[in-house]
Amino acid sequence: MPSNKKSPTPVLAAGSPVPLYHQLYLQLKQQILAGELAHGARVPGEVELQQRHGVSRITCRRALAELAAEGLIERGRGRGSHVIYRLTSRPLQGSLSATLDNLVAFGRATQVELLAFGRELPEPALAQRFGLGEGKALAHALRVRRDEGVPFAWLESWTRPLGPRYNRAALAKGLRLELFRECGVTIARFDQTITAVAAPPQAADALLVRAGEPLLQIERASYDEQGRLIDLLRALYRPDRFHLTMSLGPDPADSFQEPPTV
């Protein structure tokens, strides 16, 4: 939840290789994404930004134009600029069954495009994670996921050979979790790691962002009932289009118990 305490205005670095207009754009964008400038809030105008940051009016105008082009603000003569971006969260519950169901529902509510698919030899470190012998291939796929036509996720996956049913045509039209089940695989556990990364060029192009911009990365390793790594998914998300919210409850094992008397 955003703090009510106002932070000091960040200083723009005149000597930075990043243009001043882009520095100002990034500052305002972060305020919008963090909820400091909420949906419907007035955005400081060109004159106010010029006085606040000590830059030219052209710099301020270009920064606001970038925000408008990205669909974060709306500008109007005589009305000023206002935030039109609305923060939404997609909750994932704590239990495995609930999470898997949630992922399936999430997949059905969005659209995915298969960009590439093939059988490829993984790097040695990745082959070791899968416990593969030398010369064993994995199914490698690249996809992009959209919400109402807007790209928000770049998906790269490596999957253990699951037989002929796990193919390009099936992956292009179906959900992977359902496809796993059709191939006779039950996901019994998955481990997730969440971090931030700089957008690589290929993912940046697909997500319509600049290369090097920060993205949310979720790496999900899925295991079957025998403990074998079945699938490794690395998903890069635009932070302005996707938020991950987890609801965590107390573990029964952590409940307080009065020590026995002796």
C-alpha cells in the first residue's frame, strides 16, 4: 500500500547518457505504477514540471507525450493531464491445487501466441537440472501472452520429452497445464523464484518496451510425483501490466501450543 508520506523530488542528472525527458518520464511513470498518482489524479503540467525540475518546457512536454503514448495519462486542452492507468492485481492462492486452478483460469482469460517451438539441446547447466544424459533434447518454446490485445508477458519454457502429443500444434491451441495432463503427467509441486531483470532485446520487442527496461521475472520449476523436473518456465512481465499478489495464511504447524506440564 503506497505511503502517504511524500518523498523529496528526485534530481534529474544533466550529465547522464539518458536524456532528461526520459528521466522525467521514468520518474512520473514510477509514481503512476506505485499508486502515488492514482487513476484519475491530475498530473503536474509542463510549467509546474519545468519549475520543479529546472528543465526546459520542451523536455516536460516530451515526457508527458511519452506517458500519453503509453496509455498511462490522457491530455486535454484546458483540462490538463490525468492518469488513466488503473492498477489491477491477479491473486494466486497458497495451495498447489488452488494455484494450478488459478493458473488455468488465468490462461483462459488471456491470449497466447506461440512464436517458436522445437527440440533443442539445452546448455549443460540446464541439462543437469533436468537430470538428462549427454545429447538428450528438451522441448523449447517461446510465447507471448496478451490481455485484450496488449502484450504483457514473454514466456520461455524448457520441457522434458513427453511424447508425440506435446507438439507445436497442441501447444499453439491449448494450455500447457492441461497438455501435461493429457500427456499423463501430474504436477505435484512447483518452485517459484521472483526477481527483476533488464529486458533483453527480443523480449523487449515483443512486449513493446525499451531494451534494458526493468521487467518482473518469475521462474517456475514444475515437478511430477516422482520428483522429476518436468518443465522450467521463465516468464518476463511488464510491471505496468501485471502484478502478482499472494495471499498467505498461517501454517498449522506454527500455531502456538502451550508446553506440557511435568
